[in-house]
Amino acid sequence: MSRATTAPPGEGRPQPNFPGPAKTKPAKMVREDAVYLAKLAEQAERYEEMVENMKLVASEGRDLTVEERNLLSVAYKNVIGARRASWRIVTSIEQKEESKGNETQVGLIKEYRQKIEAELSGICDDILKVLDDHLIPSAESGESKVFYQKMKGDYHRYLAEFAIAKKREESATQSLEAYKKATEFANELPPTHPIRLGLALNFSVFYYEILNQPQEACGLAKQAFDQAIEQLDSLSEESYKDSTLIMQLLRDNLTLWTSSEAETAAVSGDGEPAAAAAETEAKATDAPSEGSKAE
């Protein structure tokens, strides 16, 4: 009796449909897609996703375009801004409950505040790593160098706002170093340049609110304002709105800091009108505050 022939393993039966090799998109297309999705996320006010898309772009190891760096800035500014606003509100409530002697509520508020602080730390550490590992080393233009060092100073400043003891000192030191480096690069830009003015604005707020050095803060803000005023006629139409808006913020801070109200002004974070450009070039708005104004 002849033996029935059997099909080799796999023959005569449905084969699994394994996918072929993944079709990878060219790097340029991936970058363009990420930028587009970041813009889409911004319109949808989904800023965490905006951050993730711009981190992908920032991690490529090359300098960002003006549009890309502004999208990155707007993304992180909105993510951090919401937490900073929450922290200020919760801290204010905590102080009120402490003054009333409500220990139970104070304990609950403290835990909640620490949760917000952990989120703030995570966001700041995230962007600072992107800056140190990718953006600062790959910066080519003078504008980019100022922009990234200023951004580094800003996020160390945000850490110093709620940190205590040694951690606050470390964050303040890192912020000061970054702002000083940014200032060195900024001296190559015109006094009316929005990025240079924005740096002076935030650096002066750092001196006033973090280092508690009002004279340094006023001196820096006044110098930046006066130098810009001298060259106001040379401003291009493109940057006129951004530059004059930041100059107004510098003047507002000087008025606040030199008035008797400065001693009782509430501790604040950043605040700017809706028309202000994030990092002076892209639209973004921080939570409004009653104290010093920064970008």
C-alpha cells in the first residue's frame, strides 16, 4: 500500500499574514509631520502632545528653525504655565489655612502641593535635558544661542520658585549662569531685538524675585529699556510690535519695583498679554499675575 503523501509543513493551509519590512519615512518627512502635529495639538490645546512632537524634532541633533523653536517654547510654556498657576493658588490657600491653625487641611494641602511640585520638576528636568543634550550643542546662529540659554535660565528659575534650601540654591546658580551666557551672546544682537529684550526682562525678574536683588533688577531693566529707546527708529516693521510690547513690560516692572507697592507685591510667576509673542516670536500667553512681568 502506497503511503499517502503529505504536504510539507505549512503547505495547503492558510498562511499567517506577517507584515513586510516597515516602510520608514525619510527624516525630512518625519520632521515635517511632527511639526504639523505639534501645530495641530496647539490648536486643540493638547499641549502635552505638542511637547512630545516637538521633542522628536528637537532630538534630531540640528538647529531648529525659528518656527520650530517657537513651537517648542510654546508647548513647554503652556504645560509648565498651568502647573505654575496651580502651585501659586494652592500655596496661597495653604498659607491662609496655616494662619487659621487648620492643621488637618494644611496637611492635605501640603501633599497636594508636593504633587504639583513633582510635576513641575519633571517638566523642567525634561526640557533642560533636551536643551543640554541636543539644542544648545547644535545651536548655530546667535539668535538660537541666546534663545536656548535664556530658555535654560527660565526653567531653572521655575525650579527655584518652589525649591528650598540647597536645591533652591543650585537651581538659582544654574539659572544665573545660563542667563549670563545668554547675555554674552545677546550683546551681538541689536538692543531692540525681541530676543535680547526678552532676555533682559526675564533676567531682571530673576534678580528681583529669586535673588532678592532689586537694585540689580532695576539696573538691568532700565539699561535694556534705555538702549532700546535710543534705537527705536531703526526697528523693522516685522519686530516692532514684539519689541515695543516687551519694552512696556520692562517699564511696568520698573514702575512696580520702584514704588512703595513693590514691598507688598504678591510673589508671582510670568504674565504677558495675549498679543505677546512667546519667546518674543510665537504666540503664547502665561497665566496672568499681579507681580513682576516676564515672558
